[in-house]
Amino acid sequence: MLENTPMSIMSPDAIGKSQPPPSAADAVIRTEELHKYYEMGETRVHALRGVSVMISRGEFVAIMGASGSGKSTFMNILGCLDRPNSGRYLLEGTDVSQHDKKALASIRNQKIGFVFQGFNLLARTTALENTELPTLYTKIAQADRRKRSIEALAMVGLANRAEHFPSQMSGGQQQRVAIARALVNRPSILLADEPTGNLDTRTSVEIMEIFQNLNDKGLTILLVTHEQDVAQFAKRVLVFRDGKLRKDDLVVNRPSATEVLKTLPTLED
């Protein structure tokens, strides 16, 4: 069993080619001089300090940075879980910076899928029922909800586990259910926050294989990770430090997760 083994698949030099700026017309995500403050007692924490970035539709972007670098705050704003104190955030051309909570919730449900390090599955609910949960907050008919959920599970290779409970699945399978749940409303953007943090090496690469396959089909993916070897499966890497975007690089010699899996030992049950 390869429990939480650090991956060393690619050279550190694999990341480093500067990213040419995407066209504003192609940007599905565009931020302009984002600033975010948090009041902690008498102390004001300046979490984001003028972050401007554009992400085109169909990109696969990894976001890296040490604790306190601003990457999580940035992702929360992109996911419409928080709002900046100043600056603009344009999502598919619409400025959502000052939307109220109700409007942001609607955007999250329609346009954004979320995957987290903790699987956040309901223990007494089957994989199919867990996957179906986000559809309960939509106007999708019940028959269509079930159909979409089955399709989403099939996309992550779990069509034969639809009636299994989380306790009957491995950590990797539970994360696949979480990904299916994020896909069920057919979002245009997938945000993944440390999705491989609780997984062993082989299972982590299997999750990255799913992400690469989804991205190949046109889904825009943003992935927060502290592991460079995970980031190298993306196409582009943003590095945050002290609330600022310090690097924006393309991934050179990007590995195929499918090919990497062929070099890794199979884990025993």
C-alpha cells in the first residue's frame, strides 16, 4: 500500500515556460486588481493584493502557494463563495464582484462544480443519491436527475457502484463520487481544492486521469494543490505568494496520467 507517498514522476524543470496572456474575448474567468481584506480583531489581513488573471475556456490550471499565500482566498472568490473588497471578477463576461448571496448561490449551482479534499459524502446515502444531491436545488425533473446522476457516475468509472454506500468504497472511489456530484449539474467550470490530499500515489494519478479526460472534453478546471507533481498534470500553473500572483507558467512536457499509471504498481485491496 502506497500511503500518501510523495510523487516524483517529473522533473521540477517541467514547469517554467511563461504563459502568454489569453485574449480577453476568450476568457471564461477574468479578474482585475482583486483585493481582499479580513478583519481579525484589531488586525487587518490583506489576503489578496491586486490579483489580475485571465483563464480561457477549456484550460486546466493548477494554483499553488504556501499557506497564507492567498490561493484559497482567490479560489473562494472564483467559486462565488466570497466577494472581493475591490476589483472586478468577470465570469463568462458577467461582473459578479458585487452580486448578493442569493445571486452568487444561483451562479454556483448553475456554472461551477466543486471537489474538495474531504469527500463530504453522506454516509447513509448511496453513490447515486450522493451524486444526485445538487440537482435537488434545480428545476430538473426527477427522471432527468437520476439519468444525469447515472451518466456522471459513468464518467468517473463508477457506473457499477451506484448503489454502494461510502463505507463500501475506497477513498479513491469516494473521491470519484464527489467528482460525479460536482459534474451532475453540467457546470462549465470545475474547481478542485486539494482533491488528492488524502489519497495514495496511484489513486492520486487516477484522479488526475479523470481530470485530464474531462478537460480533453472541454471542461475548464482549476486545481489547488501544494504538490508540484500533481500540478504538472495541468496545462498551466499559477503561483501565489504574499497575496500576489508571482508566477504564471505553462507546463512543459506535461505528463499523461494514463501513461504514468502504467509505470505505477497496482495497489492491493
